Amino acid sequence: VRQALIIDGKPAPYLAGEPQWTGDSKHLFTKRTVPGTGSTEILADGQAFARVQGSIQLYMAPTGPGVLGVAWASPPNGVRHAFLTVGNRKVPGSECSDGGGITHVYMSSDAKNFAARCRTWIMVNGKKGQEYAEGVSKVAFTADGKAVYIGKTGGKSFLIVGDEESDGYGTIAGETEFTRDQRNTQNFEPAPAVIKGTSIGYITRGAQGGNTTVVVVNGKKYTASMAQNLTFSPDGERFAFLSAFPNPHAIVDGTAHTALAVDPGIGNIGFQGTFQWSADSKHIAWATNAPTYGVAIDGKYIAAPGMVRFVKFSADGKHLVWIARDSRAPRHLVFVDGEQVADLPQNLQLENEADIYWSFPEDGTIVFVAQDGDAMKRFKITPGSDTSVETALAKAK
């Protein structure tokens, strides 16, 4: 059987496999085994780029022409080990034979910073960090290029930011929300903390367990009971989280809103956790179930006729939409800025994936697709010019 490498529909003048484009889509990397040598040759646009004695896995930078590699070497008289390559050069000191070698590589979104993980240490931009006997995991980068990861030793977990180590905790819960595409991506891990720009937040639990948790936001500590759903505003300057026990309530910028119980059901129906932020970071909203069903906006309350199924700001941040199930009749009622604008069928099936079923165009309209009986229907709502988040706040209690 004759084999060929096909590029843009045409056979290439060379034969190689495992094609990967660089982040800027300008260069094609391929690999081939060199017969009788036990080595792997890397080709860049068909030209010899590097050769390793053993095998190598390549990782393309998210943007630009950069490429990292994890090579496996099997010296005739030595221990099989992995090492990191940047471009076609070996990174000194990156050799790892412990716990399966280098298991993950990471790159910042601007491709200016990189890291590699052995079982007990992280190497960042070619510099090997401190070792943690019980392992390291979950590397991410802040907007200013600092590596953030978790190290564990002596039964305690530490969050490391650059070269600074946090206090030791029983557990550290970082980011929990990530996309379906990320779940299915090789080499992906959720971030070790909630990171927005240069702001860093995480939820910890002490070694003794129990319901008490400590939320750390940019180094400042907040005590809560079973804290969950930590989130930053889009500009990274504000934060909110849920204190889940015994009466679930929001803590926004350090202030507890105990009179407005967060409805935990919205976490399964809303997007990216319980809390919703406006694009300009000025407003925050969440569904409540006390004093009765309703919506909280900036800590003020607007009652709803039944359980709130969905809360979201429009893309321009000027309007807030929510959908409530009418407790008096089996209907779904749509509200914009506190005013009812639509009455939807009782058998409407509302889906919760924003990228598929919901759209918030820049013109401020609200568009969604829902199943009505056997048919899928498209709904479009245009908020009135005389309503806004501010008018809703004026009516709130």
C-alpha cells in the first residue's frame, strides 16, 4: 500500500506522520522514524529540524511559531528518562525519570511562558522549582506571566505563585468550570486557582475537615461554611462566592448577603457557576429562594412568581434577563429588567448551554432556542429603550 502525506489536497514530496501546525498556521511539523537507528527525526515544512534518540511528543504554542517537545531517551547504559525541548534545543536540567517522566507541558495564552511537570517538581521557563514530595499539579499563568500551581508535601497542599508559597492547607480547590472542548483535550487540567488577569482566588479546607473553609483572594482570607463557586468579575477587580451551609448566601467583595439566600439550583441551570456579572463589572446578580423566589441585583431583591430558571446580563451589560416558572400556572415567564416581556409554553424545554442555545448579540437583544413539543423554536427579545439594569435597581428592595 503506497502512503502519502497530503497537504492542502496534494501529496507532499516527502513522507512523514503526525502532522501538527504551529499556532500561527505558517509551519507544519511532522515526524518519522529513522530506520535502524532507534531515533526520531522531526521535520519542519519538510526540512530536517531535530533528531532525538528515542521518541518525542510535540506541543504547539497557542499563538506564533513556538513548539515544545517531551522527548524520551533510552541510553544504552543509562536509565530511560524524559526531557524537555524548546524548538530544537534540549532544556538543561529538565531530565525526569520519576513517576512517568514529564507528564504535562503548559504554555501561557500569549506563548511567552512555558512550564513542564515531573511528578514532584515544576520547571518554569527553564528554571526548576522546589520539590514537593507528594506531587505537584495544575499549572496556569497569570496575565503578568507568573506560574501558579499546587504542591503537596507532609499531608498539606500549598499554592505556589511565582516563587511565593501559600500557607499549607488540607486541600485547595481551584477552578472547576471548563468547557467541553477542554475536557476532551489531551494534556488539559483545570487551573489550580480561579485566575482573572493578575487576580488569584482559591478555596481551602483545613486538615481537620469539617464545614469550615477559607477563601483566599489576592492573599486576603475570608472564612465561610462550605464555600463554593468562587468567581471574579470580568475586570478581575471584584469577587463573589457562595457560603453553602446552613443557609446558602452570597458573599460579594467580602460582604455577606445573608437575607438573600442563593438558590443552589441555579448552579445547574445558569452559566459558569452561580453568579452572573455584567460586562462592565459594575453589577452582579443571582437567583434567590428567600425571602421568596426572586433575583438579587447588587444585593437588592426583586420577587419572581416562581423558581427562577435562568439569569444572564445582555452582552452590552445594560439589561438583565431571567426566566421564572409561574407557580400559579404551568408557564415560563421571561423578565427583562424586572418587567415581564414574554409568556412561554408550559412544555418548553430550556437548555443551559450558552454557546449552543443562547445568544446575546452586541445590539442588546436576547436570542435563544428551545424545544416546544416536537419542534425547536427560536425566540428573540428586544429590551425596551426605557428599561435598564438601573431601572430594575430602582424598583428593587
